[in-house]
Amino acid sequence: MSIQAIKGVKDILPQDMPVWQYLEATARKLFEDYGFTEIRVPVFEYTELFARSIGASTDIVEKEMYTFEDRDGRKITLRPEGTAGVVRAFIEHKLYADAQLTKLYYLGPMFRHERPQKGRYRQFYQIGVEALGLDHPHVDIEVLAMLHTLFTRLGIGGLSLQINSLGDGECRGAYRDALKQYLSAKLPTLCADCQRRYETNPLRVLDCKVDADKFTDSPVMLDYLCDPCKSHFETVEQGLRTLGIPFEVNKRLVRGLDYYTRTTFELVMGHMGAQNTVAAGGRYDGLVKEIGGPATPGIGFALGVERAISLMDTRNVVFPRPALFIAALGPDAVALALPLVHHLKSSGIPVETDYTGASLKSQMKKADKSGAGHTLIIGEQEMKSGIAVLRNMQTKEQAEIAMKNIEEELKKRTMRPS
């Protein structure tokens, strides 16, 4: 029996890569235009990093992380999300000393042991950004504007930006007390996870996937915001209106990670059912201090690459094809083609050939399948006369080229696909 991929993971095949590369290139260009620089952090960290940052009572930490012991007996976890590792690097390398606002972006695989289903994998890919150092609401607005622009450039429409405020340490306590009082009457009917989280972190109860429909009349954080948090959120709302970015306030939006404060948001697609979140994020002003750094505010988001690709308009994606196919007929022609192929490739002309020396009919089929713009035919007759035939694969027009000038002529006539 052949060995197959592990359940819940997938191969990204060559024919899929142009779309992935287009999305990544679009994101890189936009992020760097906004002043963000790339950071790459390990795919595994000590488990306590995620327990302290994400929250011990979250589904991710309780049920979904890939955790194991290394040979030294330390607990290691494959990263389930990107923010914790980026913030750990920010602290460890004292990036906070370089600028008042540090803007970073990342991309790569994440890992969660979830039930595999459509659009949901155990190894999945995210692209994210983190802006650390300022708690000004205009930073929130810039991050949200950048997210909106990214999906516009990717040709993904029909999304709804939902925002909320989760307050901070000054006002969340009063809301927590009101929420516990509200939930106490419902406690016997709630699932086991909700009953446990009622004591440890009642806000997590609102994020329950089993009992979510039972909380439609729950107290909302917006009614308990202190004046600074209320002013912060109102400034974010007004900024989005000024920039013409459509949004709606979702008073019951609660992100599934414990580190979020104040502004929180999701970009959702209405027709995707339960898996409708395409990107999400928020402010996390206490996270850096929580995991051992100086008090530093931050905000960021992450988007699911697979989900974004499923929604993309791919008409602007250029699928690579060779500019030239060399049909070398027979062993002598193959020997002649070898240095020619190397020289053309090294000078920037993408070339393919068939080193078998097969028949012209066979090689023309391969040339057509390759998508090459032109085919250069070199056979016994061409080698004797010193003249090769260049065929335009779209117009079917043919031209004769002197073998001694072949490199120069091909550079004139063939170009790298735009």
C-alpha cells in the first residue's frame, strides 16, 4: 500500500502555485507600501508561550494544539497562530528599541488538530501583520484600511467588515460581572466546556460553537466601555467612514483568543456558512507584557490563505509558460541544443526542450502542451544548411534563422511572458 498524506493536510501542486504566488506577492507589495517589513519565526515554540498568550481556556489550547515533548522533556507545540511567535521575537530581540512603531508581517503554515472539513485543514497557511508600539486609534484605522485594500486588489468582493470593542482592564471587570449574572440562569443547559469557562473566563462562553444561539440577549461590552475605550472605538468608526470603508458594528463579536482588547474585527463572507470568516484580528495591548516584555500596545490581523484563494478572481494571475520550445530531432541536434538551452535560460529567456530526440510530430505536441510562444526546430537538414526554423505557435507563421546568429535572433524575437 502506498504512503499517502496525513488526513487533514494537502499538497500544493505546481498548477496551483501561480495563484498562491500572486496572492503572496500582492500582500507583500501592499504591506511594504504601508511600511511593514517581513519577519520569519519558527513553526514550533515552547508550549507555555501559547498557553500564556492565547489563553489556557481557549479551544485552541485545550483541544487543538499539536503538542509533544522533545528529547529534553520540554513541551513543544507546532504554532496554531502567528501573533504569539512574532511577539516573542519582538521581545527577545528588543525590536521595541528600534522605533516607536514596529510594523511586521509574516506568512507561513499553522497547525491545529481540528476535524478536517471543506476549507479547514490541520496544516493551513496564514498571512498576517502586527503593528506594535502605539495605542492610537489611527493605527487601528490604518490596519483596517490595509486589510480592506488587500481584498480589493485580490478581486474578492461580497465581504462584510464587522467590528466591536472588547474594552480593557478598566471596564471589562464590570462587564464580566454582568455577563456571569446573565449566564448563571442558563448554566444548567450549557455544554460542559461552557460550564467550566463560566468560572475561568465567561467571555469565552459567548464564543461557544454549540450554544451560541442561546446568547442573543446577553449583555454587550459596548454598554460597559469606560470613557477612553468608548472614545477610541468612536474614533475608529469615524475614521473608517472618512476613508469610505464600509463596516458594521457587531456587538456580540468575541474573538477566540484571550489576548484581545479594545478594537476587534472580522472580515466575513455571507455565503460560506459556519466557516465564513476570511480574516480577523484586533488590538492586544497587554500581550507583550503578559509574555515578559515591556508594556507595549499592539494590533494585527491574519487571513486564511486557502479561504482567500477560494474566493479570488484569478483572471489577473499569469500562469508561467516558456517563451521557446526547442524541438531537437536526433542525437546530434540534441547535443547542439544543450549549450543553447543553457545560454538562453541564463540570459533570461525561459526555454524548454525534449532531450530524447523524438520525432517532429511528437515534439510539436509537447511544444503545444507547454504553452510556448515559439518553437525552434533543429533537425538533420537544418544542421546541414546552417538554417533553423522558428515557428510562432499562435499564428503558425515560420521564419528561417541562421544558426550562427541564433542566440541574437531569438533574443530579438522571443521575450519573457509579461
